Amino acid sequence: GIPKSFEEYVSYGMFYKAMHGVGGDYFDFIPISRDEMAICVADVSNHGVGPALVMTLMRSHLHTILKRGEKDPYRIALELNERTYAETPENIFITLFLGIYNRKSGEMIYVSAGHNPPYVYRYKSESLETVPAGGMPIGAVDNELFSSIIKNQKAGLAAGDLFFQYTDGVNEAMNALDHLYGNERLEKILLAMGRKKPEAIIQTIASDVERFTGKALLIDGPSELNDDIAMLAFRRLK
């Protein structure tokens, strides 16, 4: 969950469900100073124990780098890529969104390594924005190429604004006719419920994915979907 020192500054919601006993999606809020926390959402290619282990290794590398005091998302991503590229098979790579959020300024410096673009719901104008993303997955190419493809970017939240990030298990969830849930349905809920509590928004999306696919998601144990699902949302309170 959110670091204690952040509780009066942000409210949040999270959802995670693996399709097998071991999941390959990962998300985290990691405190790095009094005013800053790291926000990470990642998704490893393929399923099963091997890819899940790769994700566990990357998570451990990330925590080590942050504990060392590194706060630059670009440099962190380079280090994660170097390790992952060297340590994992060619067919396994990780899409990653990594942001450093400042609770005082509401600013987030972030890097996207081939992950879905997040959304920001603007409280004042009741509108939804897609945050620029792009980049290349971690572990797909060496650092010489990787370093020229990814870059630090900035997003700002005003009081009331909501940040939402997820893995492609949401928009690529399939129904019996092989139709995808898609981003339009997701955006509709974010727009309609943007002022509601983050956990209520996330529960609604999870229920809607379950309804659309006809596959059990909100159950104990693994989901019936064709992929792991992770979502996180947080709102700047002041």
C-alpha cells in the first residue's frame, strides 16, 4: 500500500489477480524519502514459474537500486535493463512504468519501457488524459540501443486529479467471441467515475471486465482470464 507519510496527501486503490498460482505482473508503491515515492507497474512476457521468477528478480533489483538512493527513473531503467538483458532468455522481457511522485508538488518524473500509457483524470475539468508513454521493454535490447529509446518524462497532478495505471490483462481481456475489452470501455468508466474513490473505480473496472468476458475474476484463487491483471489508482488530495 501507500507509505504512511503519504496517507493525508493521496488516496489509492489497487487490484491484482493472476491467471495461474504464480503471477508475472507487479505493482508497488515504494517510499524513497519524506516527500517522494516510487510507483511501479510491470508486466513480464509469457506465463508460469520462469517469467514470474524473472519479475521477482527485477523487483529485488529495483528495491536495491532505490535503497542506494538513486532517484532518476531513466538511470534506474538502464540499470534494470542491463541486468535483465544479461540474466534472462531472449523471449522474456518486461514492460515497465516507473514514476517518482512528489507529494508536495504533485509532480511525477517517470520513464516508460514499452508499457501501456497511463491515464490522468482531471478533477476540475472532469476530463480524461492519456499520459505519453512509449519506450522499449526491459530486457529486449542491450543498453546501447535501450538508452536512446527511453527517456524521462513529466506528469503533474493538481489537487483532486486521479492517476490510473494498469497492465494489458485489462484492455486485452477476451470474451467468448474473441473480442477484446479494449480501452474505450476502460475510458468510459474512468470518465464516469473519475471523482469517486480510487478503490471504487478499480472494483467497477474489475466487475466490468468479468461481466464482459464471462470469466470469473473476482474470486479466491486464480482468475479464468487469459492473462494476469494489475491496476492501481491514486488521487492527489491536497
